Amino acid sequence: MLSCPVKDSRRILLLTLIGLIFSLIGVACSLGLTAAPSVAPTMGASATATMQRLTPDGTPLPALTPTETAVPASTRTQYKLSAELDYVARQLIVNESIRYTNRSTDSLDALELMVEGNQNPDEFQLTTATWPDGTSIQGITLVGEKLTLPVPGALNPGQSLELALAYRFDLPATKGVLSFGSRQVNLAGWYPYIVPYLSRQGWLINAPGAVGEYQVYEPADFDVSLTIPDAPTGLIVAASASNDSASGGYHYLQNNARNFTLSASTDYTQYNALAGDTLVTAYVFSGDEVAGQASLDATAQALTIYGNLFGPYTRKTLTVVEADFLDGMEEDGLYFLGSEYFSAYTGDPASYLVALSAHETAHQWWFAMVGNDQAHAPWLDEALSTYSECLFYEQEYPDLVDWWWQTRVQAYSPQGKVDSTIYDFNTFRPYVNAVYLRGAIFLEELRQTIGDEAFFDFLRGYFNTIQKSDLALTDANQFWDILSQYTTADLSGLRSRYFTP
């Protein structure tokens, strides 16, 4: 068609239409709205009345135009975070930019973000929220941990938008995954993030419960820069990815990850090991060096075992952090494990230190690469991670399998439905007994019912199917549907014993 002659009148009409189209594109781009996604935008927003866009060092930037964008390799949400940790004020100051693509089939009139730092009053302070042209985002609401950002017009399927946030977070002087304690600073859930959106269902945002995890993450790409101007001597920073900065600072890139976590302490001793091509690094407190090496070894062993049983681990690194709080907590590319397990270690692999190192490593499959709604279906992560401990001992310490069943599971005489939610419990032990331990018993009985070949084929098929899906999120229906592809056994009795009718 372009090679054919066009009469003047038709050319004039065509040029007029083209001009109108570009005018409409300009309006959309002023809101950061595009039909095709771009790379993560330049960060920064000032606190002035004009909301002028600034780089982290304060240099003014021109307004974004369509020519400044380029098509990325994926439509995953992209976060660019520039954080400054003030050790004296125990404060985190952050500039964050987000590029979000609507991958659902619905038109969205708002975005919903989780702000875990806003659980307690006066700790999180949103300074500015702006579109790429520097104009303020209007109609924002922040209620508890839920931050709602209205989208003018609508964000249609396949469209993308960009936005920038600036905020301050006064870290609580407590022990936990998001805290500034006397022994370490932990930064998990330290930035606002967009929760998954499911077509015709809505945003997957949950309220905290008395027990368990409630967060739901979509896989995203992260570009994280950290500065610590007043860093104390000997400070070591652990992270979900390796530091790629050659300037002595901290810069991290991690793609297709659920979240990004940091931890810092002047009391860390660092150990490294290789599991295939994966670098495993453990950061342990002074005095726990022997236990730290044992946890590191168990983690590397588990990575190899689970990679063979379930499917390959897709991160380049895995970080282990000894924590000054009770119990363990999985993050993507990093996990925390409480110091009580390190101090209790006697050199025997028949220990909670080794078992829980294997457990937290398993979360890199069932939490990080296969996600789920942790509040309403925690068993899809926790039961599989607990049973993975058993598989670890079968492979690495077969003489200790009976010890594991007796000590880890049967000693608690677990009761309850495997598919319980976190909101069904007020205390931790009944929750663990039902979801974790009864969940492990269910998986063992399932294995005995369908046989090893079908069972392990199912685990590999389940992992690969969900991991390759758009948001890599699973639910109970998918678990049972995929299982039915690997067995014709009647599982109705099994389901009625362990699950809610």
C-alpha cells in the first residue's frame, strides 16, 4: 500500500489523522501510559510544590517523552530503588520508580500496593508520588499496609505506566525481618510493591494474621542501589543477589524474583560454597562459625538435591543470614534462620539447624519460583517445604530419616486440616501442626499411594508448569489438576482425611 500513489486530498487526510494519533499518544505518555512496556524509568521525585523530576543526586531531569522509552525483554513489573541508610537516625530514605504492565484481561482504574512498613504508626512517610512528567498522583489513599494509586482513565490490557515514589522509613528498634536491632539491620518488605492482579478476581492483597505469612508477590525485575554514608567500621551487607558495584558501593540486579532483601551487621563472618554454578554465602554471628559452616553445607547439599528432584534453581546466588529473631523466614534468593538453632548445634546433622536449613532452601522452589497465596493456601508452600526436609535426609543422611519423622513430626502429634488458612489460628504451634506437619504426612501418604515414579514425576511437572506460567502463582485446584495427569489412583479418601470437604 505504501508503494502506491496517493492523491493530495488523501495525503492531507492521512497527515491529519497521524497528527491526531500523536496528540493522543502524548496525552497518554504524560501519565506514563504506553501501549508497549519500556525499561525501568529514571528514578526520583522532589518534595517541592512543582514535583520536578530529579536524579538521586538532585540533578533536574526533563519530562519523559515517548522517544525516551524502549521495549524491554519482558513485561514483568520493574523496580528501580535508590536507598540511603542513615545509621545514626536509623532511617531509610528511598527513591523508587516502578514500571507496571497490565497483563490481565481487565481494565484497571487503580493500582494496589503493599506497604509492609506502614503496619506501625509514624514509621513510614510517603513524601511524593508522581507521574513521569513530574505531576503529582491525585487521590492516593494509604490505609494500613494498602496503598491505592488511582489511574486517570484506565490502564487497559497490555498497556504500561510508570510512576515514582519518594519516602522515608524510620526503622523500628526491634528484632525482625524489617528492623534496626542492636546486632543487625534487616530490610525485608522495605519498599512498596504492586501485588498480583488476577483477571476477574482482583488484587491479591491480604491482611496480616496472628500466625504465618500473608504477603503475595508477583515475579519482578529489580535494580537496587544502596548507600550508607555513616557506615560503622566493619559493616558487611548481605543481599538477595551479588553486589555488582566496582566502586565500593552497593548495587544489585535481580530479575524474575518475588522480592529483594538486605541485611547488614558489623558482627558477620562470611562463608562461601558452590552448589553447581550457584554461589552460596552464609553470614553468621561471631561465635557461631562451626554452626555457620554446617548451615552453609546443608544449604549447598539441599540445592543440589532439590535441583535434581524438582527442577533447576534459577538464581545465581543464595544467601543465608543468621538472624537475631526466633525461627526462620524465607525470602527470594535469601533466607533468615534464628540464632537459637546455631547456638544449639552440636555437630550432629540430626539437628534443627540442618533440618531447617534444608527447609528454608526448599522455599526457593515452593515460595520463590512457585508462588501462592500464603494467607489462604499456605500448605502449597509450607507442606512441600517441610516434606522436602524428609527428601533431603533420604538423599544425604538416610540413617536419619526415622529420626526426622519422630523428632520433627510425630513428637507433636499433629492435628488439623492441611488446607487451613492463617486466619484459622491464634497461636503458632496448632498452625504448624496442621499445615506443615500434617501436610508432610499427607505428601508421604500420597507418595505411598501412587508410587515413587509417579510422585516425583508429579513434583517435577507441577514445579515446571507453575514456574513457567505468567505470574508463577499456584492454587489448590492447579495442584490437584496437575496431579491427575500423573495418576489414576482414587485419592478421594486421602483428600477427605487431610482436607476440608
